[in-house]
Amino acid sequence: MKRFLEVFDKPARTILGLMSGTSHDGIDAVIAKIIGFGARSKVTIIHHNTYPYPAGLQGRIGKAFNGGTTADICRLNFDLGEAFADVALKCIKEAGLKPKDIDIIASHGQTVYHIPPIEGAKASTLQIGEASVIAERTGLLTISDFRTRDMAAGGQGAPLVALADHILFQEKGKVRALQNIGGIANVTVVTEKVDDVIAFDTGPGNSLIDEAVRILTDGRESFDTDGRMASEGKVDEVLLKELMNHPYLSINPPKSTGRELFGKEMAQLLTRLVTGEAGRRKGRKPEDLIATLTMFTARSIYNAYERFIFPRYRVDEVVLSGGGSRNPVLVGHLKDLFEKVGKARPTILFIDELGIPSSAKEALSFAILANETISGNPGNLPKVTGAKKAVILGKISL
């Protein structure tokens, strides 16, 4: 407890954030110095990097998404803890620091299943990457498992980064929409006042595109590099219309989703439209499906703004981050769609233009949430997640 009290009393903390998202292509790590807490936090990035998963581990995570055995997930939990610990130590060394220079490790872990409380579902969520292993291997105080307390309080457990987004991106007189396009796409609308912040998952990000690419290339490729396949295909407007009728898109926020809706199972059904007999007979090409799914991600994002954001806010800037922001076809579709807004259309820009590297943003967000936890402050925004009250997030491993 002595170490805990020492960190608690510090006016400034050096925190290492770790994040593995729904795309599960590697671990993002960031070391940040955070002075103070809450809306007045001053955040400075010291070092960041992304570390690909060791051979075989990415495949095991993918298997866990789609019904791995209890024993498989149990072993994976500890193996991911080892992987997170290794990355933490590598990141510290790359930064020219020593473990004793780090006050806290903030580990989001790897989500393998998420059941939000939508339409009467009994909510639950599971992030793995054992924090006790991280704490033991690094010797550092570790805060993990941020989502469960919000869900215990009746919330969606997502999006959790809304408070961090407000701390990082609030600007007087400006409304910003922070649009992350990871495996799942989510948005946070940031205003001057934290009470006016809204955030929710808009729908699929890269998850359907990535899974379809894996299936259609027999695993030779895991994503559509630079949107090449999408650029060579033609959007199937009939299929796109059907996809846009997905019930999730019309649910009012607060809401969250995951690969359970927009993942491998859905991609398998869609790829059969190409690989099945009817698809071959109609001359459907793999590139056409990828083009359609890329447009689906863009349209579902814009649809969320039309339905839930524009009626309430005049957005000045849409700030893109996540792997999807590096897909020029997807970004081009978004720019075309936002042109519809006319004179009031927001400026589209990339998060790097605001001084936060895209690959560091989510890991940094959980470092900020860990800083709130150690300060004894709530990290969720009940209006965003639907929780009954604000709660302190995470579990502490000493």
C-alpha cells in the first residue's frame, strides 16, 4: 500500500497506457506525463509505439472472438498478460526510461466479448490480458478492467473514452466530433462543457472489411491495404440498402456494439454472396463486396450524424482517428457524404493534425482514465454510457 499512497499523493504522474482493439493487430503503448486531474489535466506524450503480436497470438485472439474453448481463453488471458508486460518494458526502454520512472500501467486489455444492455439483454463484458501478470513482470502498479464497473452501474461499458476526449480536445467556442474508426466505429462530440458531451458506437468500422478480406483471400491478407480492393470494385447498391437497414443503426444512444454484431459471422454470410453458386452465376467479384462494405462503414457513420448529432449540434470539425482513417477510399466516401451538409458542413481533419498521433490516442485515453482512478475520481460519463451514476473505473493490482 505504500506505493499506492506515494502515487496517490503525486501532483504529476507518468503513466503507461496499453490498448489492443477489436482489430487485434497489435498492442498500442503510450507513455504520458499527466499533471493534475479532471478537466484541467495537462497531458504530454513522452513516447508511443505499436507492437505487432507475436506469431500465433493474433490467431488465438481471433479464435477467442468466435467461440474458443474455456481452456483456450483461460490460457490466452495469461499469455496476453505476458505480451502486455513485454510491450510495457520495451516501451519504457525505448523511451530511455526505467520501470521505476513509471507510476502506473493502465491496461485496457483485449475485449473478447461484449454484451451491452440493449433490448433487455443481461449485460456483460470480458477483457483479457491478466493484470496480475503485468504487475508481477513489471513490478508496477497496474490498473485494468475499466469497463466492468460502468456496466455494473447499469451502463453500456462503452464508449469509455468520452471523458478523455473532453480533456484532450475541448476548445472554447468549438464543437468537435472525434470519429474513431477501429474495428468498430465510435464518435465523441466534445463541447466546452463536459455535461454536453455525447458519445456512442456508430456501427462497423474495419471489422467487416477485415474479416471479408481474410475470407476472400484465404488468409493471405488481413485488411484492405490502402483501400486497394475497394477501389477496384463497384458498390452493390441493393446490398448496401439492405445493410443500412440493420436495426442497430436506428437505436438511440446511449448504445455500443462489437464484433458480435459486425464481425466474422456476418462477414461469412456476406462473402457467400460472392463465393456461392448464385454469386458466381451473377459474376460478383470479391472487390465489389469490399467496395460495398467500405461504403457501408462510411454511410453508417454519416447516418449516425444525421440521426443523432446534427439535430443537436452544429459541428465545426470531424476529427478522424483509428486504422480506418488510413484507408483513402473510406475517407474519400466520408468527405463526399459530409459535403451534403452544405454551408454548415464541418471541416474533416486527422487527429495527428491536433498533435495526438492516431496510433497513440486510445492507449492515451486509458492512461488518462487511470489517472482519474488513482485520483479517486469517476471516469465514466453516465449520459454517455447510460449508467445510473458516475463511478470510479478499473481494478488495481499492486
